[in-house]
Amino acid sequence: MYLGQVIGRVVCSMKNDVLEGRKLLLVKRRCGEGVVVAIDAVGAGAGEIVYVCRGREAAFAFKPEEVPTEAAIVAIVDAVQT
């Protein structure tokens, strides 16, 4: 899991039926490099700092449905203190 920032959207004309109506967002890591496509579980938008869950646990945000995902946005971050 890590903090990231939403930098864009992904639009697909053909996708798995389970993904219909779900938002796919591009998320850039806040620390380090890398961009991932994540399914939005919380209603995040462009520029927001979000908490990304990766791996098998990413699908848990959509239970009881089985969603084919490797990354999910599970929280919108209000503030980060260091």
C-alpha cells in the first residue's frame, strides 16, 4: 500500500462486464517512481492524494463482487503530516 496522486483517467471501450460503471484512474506514486491504473472504490478525482492498495487485497474493496484488479484506490487523504 502507498500514497499516490491521481493524474488522469483511463477510458476503455471494451472491458470485463464486472468493470462496467467503475472508474479507472491513473495514479502516480508520491514517493518513488511509477504509475498504476487503479479502480476507484471511493470517488476520487483528479489531483487528489489517495491511498492505493495493491495485490490480491485490492479486490477486497469490492466484496462481495469479484473484481479483476491489481490496484484499488481505497481512501482519499485529507492531510499528510511529516
